Amino acid sequence: MKLNSIDARGRSCPEPALITKKALQGNPEALEVLVDNMTARENVTRFAKNSGYNVEVIQKGSDYILNLKK
């Protein structure tokens, strides 16, 4: 399965979580989310876990890659 990806870097909260929510409506099985700050990482992770997703966080430089999977 190819993982869809969204880039939420440079966006202020709650925008990354809202973008993630919208993206999950179209692809409910898995999603890769790119964020560039700790607050966005925490908010998207919390939203995803509350929505029933497992979240894997990978730090790459100053960015975070969040892999969300059902």
C-alpha cells in the first residue's frame, strides 16, 4: 500500500491537525504527515491516536514525519 503524504510544515496549530483530519477522511487506512515543530507533532499525534490510529514518529533534522496507520 502506498502511503499518502501531506506537508503541514510552516503551519500554525491547529491547522496541521485540521489538515490531517481532512486527509484522513479521504484515505482512512494510512497517512504520512510532515510537520516542523513539537506542538504540531504533539497535536497531530494526539488527534490521530484519539481517532484510532497508531502513530510512528521519525525525526529528520528539524522536521518530524508522522506515519499514521489503522
